[in-house]
Amino acid sequence: MGNKTFEIRDVVMPSPGPDDLLVRNRACGVCGTDIHIYHGESGSADVSPPVVLGHEFAGVVEQTGANVAAFKPGDHVTIDPNIYCGVCRFCRNGKKQLCESMEALGVTRDGGFAEYCIVPASQAFLLNPDLNLDYGAMAEPLACCIHGIDLAGIKPGDSVLIIGGGAIGLIMVQLAKLSGASRVILSEPVEMRRQTALSLGADGCFDPLSCNPANKLKTLIGRDGADVIIECAGNIAAVRQSFDCAAKGATIVLFSVQTADAFCDLPLFEVFKKELTIKGSFVNPDTHARAVELLNTGKIDVEPIINYRFGLNEIDEAIACQMSVDSIKVVVNP
């Protein structure tokens, strides 16, 4: 995809296999991974164009395969895009997110930036029929965030710093509060995103470009460093800030998707002296159902996070918008 353009094509209507659903896609989020793919970089799995992108999607079941009993036409569903082989050593040892042969709808198989999509029934999850399908499309990023929160190990009373106030950071703010954090602080240079975070329950925010982040954090929580740092910004400065703002014994989750050639010098003596725990977080193993429960019960608010919507014929504009600082989350409505 070196020319960085999309083609809109008319194709033959797909037919579901015996274990599949034909889903009429109603909403598909634009993800940072889509932007990486757009620039010719890796997604969660290797991409071989042409393929229909879009892995954060929800829609309505149009047709079911002969063996499908759990869904019927008219059901509202959200899709877990990640399909694991089930037989490699990682799948068989409880680490299927590290599957050696993972496929993904919207990455290696056709996904949500289309009017219809074939989906294995095993990848579909029922949504409440009265839930806005734009919100249903947020189940996949929410599921990924839940995995990151699990890795963070937030204990009731912990202080948490979220670095980066895009869609992921704003979901993390809410999940950290639900996990019992005493104070959740957001580091984000864009004023609009900071205000959104405060409306979603953040206890404080600051612009890391206009202050010393570690000093500002101390004024907000009353002591040096946060117990948990979740980096969601996707740049090296944010990674460095994670270490500067970590308390002794802190856990740092490097959640964002960096470019494949991104490197950062580690403050090794700080890691030693503070006894830091550093974790990565990859996709959403066994967390999609929990994400659906949070959306269906209204425990996570995604309405303020979705601030731009585009039609399918405006996909190039949608990608460009998601890359701008004016957006938080862009949704395409096929």
C-alpha cells in the first residue's frame, strides 16, 4: 500500500459457510493499527493487499450458516477479529494472543470497511438490540484495553497515570477507575482530550509539553510517582515519561503500538533502584465478552470518544481525520 490510497470496489455478495455468519456492517472504527497498515507497516499480523481493512466493527446478522444455532438474522453483533490456530505451543499454554499463525478479520481476512462481511460465528458476540452499533464497534478496542488493565494489576487505592488521551487513553481512564484506583491522572497535550478525560472521571490532567511531568504529577497526587503507568501515546517521549513518573515498585504497561523501528534507551539503574515491572500488551485474549458486558450495561461511556463519522466512500478522509489532533475516535458507517 505504498501509494496510500484505498479502492472502493463492487464485489459479489459473499455467502456464509456452514459455521459462518453474513453480517451487514453498520459501524467500523478506524484504529491506530489501520494507520500503521496504511503506511505500509505491520498490523497485528502480516497484511497482503488487497484486503478489506477494518477490525473494530459491529453490525446486524443477515444470514446464518447451516450449523449456526447461537445467532439468528436480525441479531446485533460485535466481532472479535483475532482468530487463533489453537494448536501452536502458545495457544496450548494459555498465551493464544502470541499464536504463531494468528489471522484477523480486517487484517489478513476481509473486515469491516465494507457493507457485508463473512464472520465465523465463533468470533461474534451478541449486543443489546438497543445499544448504538457505533458503540458496539468499540468492543474490540475496549477488549484490548481490558487485557492491558489485567496486566497492570491495579489494586484498590493505587494511583494511576495514563499517558496519552486518545480513544485508548480515555477508555483506560474509565477502566482504571472501575478497578479501584484512588486517583487517575491523564498526561495529554491536547486540551479537548484533557477536558473529555475529566468528564469521564479523571481526577486530574496536565499538558506534558508545558511542565515537568514528574513534578506536576507530584503536585496532583501528593507524592513521587504513580503506582501504575499505562503508556498509550505511541511515541518515545511518552515511554521516557513513563519511567520518569514511576513510583518505587511501580508497574509500567507499554500499551501503545509503536513503529517497528522504534527504540528507547532504558534507564537501567532506575529500573533496578525502583524495582520496576515493565510489561507489553498485545491484542485481546478472552476479553471480548467482558467488553461487551461493560458496553451492554453502560459501565463504559464511549459516546464522548467518538467525535467523527464518515461514510464508506470517505475512507481516505476518515484515515486522515484519525491522524489529526482534532479527532479522538473516527467511525466509518458503511
